[in-house]
Amino acid sequence: MDQTQLRELQAPLKETYRTNPEAALITLKADGRLGEGITCRVETGRALVEAGLHPATGGTGLAACSGDMLLEALVACAGVTLSAVATAIGVEIRDGHVRAEGDLDFRGTLGVAKEVPVGFQAIRLQFRLDTTATQEQLDTLLRLTERYCVVYQTLRRTPDMTVSYAVEA
């Protein structure tokens, strides 16, 4: 896909969202099912993933860690966004690698130390790109990737969240 094709593909969507903002409101969903032991199988649309405890919390390491999955979602979203932005602004990327690393202190997760927060304390997102882009183009590419990456922006600003349950007989 080139710059023109991307613009042609997105133009009618952008116009619809300008004239009918409600059309842009979409609820994304993820579904899982409790599995054997302490696991949850998540349908990704492409495969079934069984999530479980991280070895640092007593897991076997055979099930996917949800923390890893969060970082994988960030890598996927950032990679797709960077590619789309590069195409939109006419920057050729011959090859690229995206890596996300996150620091966790499992004392918080396990309730060992109440003062230690549960969750990632720091996340680093890194791109390694094979490109002839100028420094100015790279700065723009990174700025726009940060701006438009859904997972990145969700992690940067905490969304309103609710939790509920239902008991099935």
C-alpha cells in the first residue's frame, strides 16, 4: 500500500466521522474462558491463547502471562501505527523491529509488600528502523506514532473503568 492508496482508503471513513461523530464510537472486546488450573483462554481472532500465572507468581510458564500479552498488544499496535504513519507521510521503512519492555515488582501482585504498586512500574517502547529518513522525518514519525497508537495512549492516560460480575445458576 502506498500513500495515495492509504488516503483513498481512509478518506470516506474520516468524512463519515466528521459528519457523524457517533459512527466513530466503537467498543472493542476481548473474550476469554476459564481453563484448566489457573488459566484463561483468550480468543484473539487468529488463535486461542491460554493465559495463566507468571512463574514469579507460581505459574508453570506453559501458559501465556497477561503482562506479556499487554506488552505484545503494545508492540502490535505501535508497529501497525508506525507503518501507517510512515506510509501516510511518505517515509520509506525498509525493515523495522519493535520491542516493549516492562518492569514489574511481583511483591505488589502477591500482596507481600502493601507499599509496592500492582502493575508495571515502567514500560519502554523501542523501534529499530532501517530507513533513510531524515532526523526531522523520524521525529515526526515517532511523535505521530505516539499520538495515534491506541494501546500507547490508553496506557499513558488511565481510562475510566468499571468491574462487575454475574452469577450463573
